Amino acid sequence: MGGRDTDLVLLDENGIRCDGRKIDEPRRIMIKAGVLKNADGSAYIEFGDNKILAGVFGPRDVHPKHIADTDTGILRCRYHMSPFSVTERKSPAPSRREIEISKVLKEALQPAVMLEQFPRTVVDVFLEVLQADGGSRCAALDAASVALADAGIPMRDMVSSIAAGKVADTIILDVNNEEDQAGQADMPVGYMPNLEKITLVQLDGILTQDEYKKCLETAIGGCKLVYEIQKKALTDKFFSNGESA
Ligand code: ADP
């Protein structure tokens, strides 16, 4: 994404990236489940400098009624960036980018959620980006998946997500904002770790076939790391304060 020419050193001679990470090192990831009292399920994620809240409501009655499906439940997803989430004020109205990401996230979550158990209902997933720093769709997907599990909605698997990409002709894990802007490729991936199925792949940039393969493998490896953190967020909730709530 963005310009390719920059004075920024994306990868130095020791293989260290612009934010001090190694090529296969993710940013710090922290997830907390069950943070919103009024939601059926919720999660808060800090993924590097991304800060995102996920709230899940449902399964509940569908409005407007004519969009209800008598055979299955439906999933709705809204990804929204708060006006203060980026350096320049962002209009609170949904942008084309937010509409696209909402659709992409819905499609990435759908294979994991057993919607067929809840015909005529809807599950709503709201994602509120408080602070964005590259890779916010992946972080949003991670939080959404934990929030769905927190809501007790039957799932085939978690969806774990992280991006891989290419900077200075090198495949890297977890692309930050500067790497996204000045790098050569950004590939967000969503993955169900137990079913070993991919639910999201996007690619911004150009890769050879070998690079594509390596990028996908790197991202899947990263998704497995994220999965452990998602599981911990849920066990922390249900085996500490969650049981007495
Ligand atoms: P993702 O956040 O999933 O990587 P993009 O590649 O579209 O999605 O965006 C990369 C980053 O660009 C975002 O995480 C955010 O930091 C920044 N960004 C997105 N939209 C805006 C905006 N309207 N104003 C300023 N920065 C933005």
C-alpha cells in the first residue's frame, strides 16, 4: 500500500525491522474477554498499537424481519474506526474501506460460526477501533472470534488472524503501519487452527509464487501464536472471575 520509495530503513543489516522486531516476531498481543456488561460476548485487544473493542449480540430477532432466513441464522459485522483512532480526525460516517472490511470480517468469521443452529435469528458483531496502527482488520478478527466464544455461540473453531508481508525483499510476520505504507506487500490471513482452514486471504502488493507460499506459511505460523493468546483470554475469564459472575 502507498509509495514504495522511502528513506525509512525497513530492515537493517542485522535483520532488525523499523520498530526493533525480528522478521518473524509479532507485535505484543493482549486480549481480554468479557469486558462489556451489556453485550452477550465481548473482547478487547491490544495488538501492537491497535486498540479494538468487540461486542457480540445475539442470536436475537432479526430486524428488518424480511432479511431473516428460515434455514439458518445470519451474521452481521460492523467494523468502525472512531474519529480519534488515527492522527487526522476520521469522519464517523462509514467509509468505503470500513464497509469493505466489515464484509471481509463477516466472511472470515462465517465458516466458524454454527449459524444453522439458530434459524431466523441474527448474530451482530460490532468492532470499534479506538486506535489503529496497521493490521487492524486482523486484530479485529481476533477480538471478534474471542467475543463470539465469550457469548457462548457454538463454533467449529476459533478464527485467528495476523498479516505477513514483504519489506526489503524479505518476508516478515505482522506488518505494522509504516511497513504497510512503505513495504512491498501486505497479506492479512485468517485461519482456523484446529480445522487447518483459511477463512481470509487478502494481498496488497506483488509477490512471486514462492514468496506467496512463504508469506502464507509465515502468516499461518503467526495465527497459531495468536490462537494461544485467544485461548488464554477465554480461560482467564472462565476460570477466574467468570465462574462466579
Ligand atoms: P489494516 O488496518 O487492516 O492494515 P489498511 O491496510 O486499509 O487496513 O490500513 C492500514 C492502516 O492505515 C490502518 O491500520 C490505519 O493505521 C491507517 N489508516 C486507515 N484509514 C485511515 C484514515 N482514514 N486516516 C488515517 N490513517 C488511516
